[in-house]
Amino acid sequence: MKKFMKEFKEFALKGSMIDLAVGMIIGAAFTAVVNSLVTNLFNPIIALVTGGVDLNELWKIPVGAVLEDGTQATINIGAFISSVINFVIMALVIFMIVKAVNKARTLKKKEEEAAPTTKKCPFCQSEIPIEATRCPHCTSQLSE
Ligand SMILES: [Zn+2]
């Protein structure tokens, strides 16, 4: 049992596990935002364009069965299409976020690469660290 707990602790505290957990929590929160976007923004716009049609209520095909709560079982094509639209919107938003993050990363990398780390000593022309106040080659005092 002690060994089991130790193994579990190692597993739970692994960096990748925590990353995964954070990812899942952010993912869940993000899903809520996308759902809200669809219900509160897109659905009203779709209703406006189509003249008050709720996609979730469209193309409900009754099948010969009654659900436990007594309602007619239906195949809900409209609701399914609505889910597909949600997914496409979510994928699009994630794609744009990933693109923006990648761009920001490349920019940061470029900045780091562009920033010089060395300078030339004006006395002996040697390459020396940019922070140096005295040249390590000719020992000249550098102004700055
Ligand atoms: Zn020098």
C-alpha cells in the first residue's frame, strides 16, 4: 500500500500530468465560452436570418418509440447539425489562438536572436561581451 501511494504520488505530481490537468480545466472553461458564443450570439443571428428558426428544433424525425419520460423519441438532425457547427466554430477559434501563440513565439525568438550579446572593443577590435566595462583582451577602460 505504501508503495502504491508512492507510485501514485509520483504519477500525480509529474509535470506532464499537471499540464494535462491545466489544459483540461482551460478546455472546459473554453467550451463554456464557445457554447455561450453559439447560444447567445450565433443562434439569435441565425434565427434573425432564417426568420425565427431554432436549429435545435429543426428536422426532428419521430421514430416508433416512446422515451422513459413519456415523450416521443425523435432523431434530431437539427440538433446534430448545431453540434457540428459548434465544433467547427471551436476548431476555428482554437486554430486562430494556436496561430497567434505561434506567431508571438516566433517574434520573441527573433527578438532574442536579434539582440546582440557582444560588441567590438574600440581599441583592439576584439569581440567582447556587451556588458563589459573593461576589455578582457587589451584591458582598456571602456566608456559607457
Ligand atoms: Zn580591447
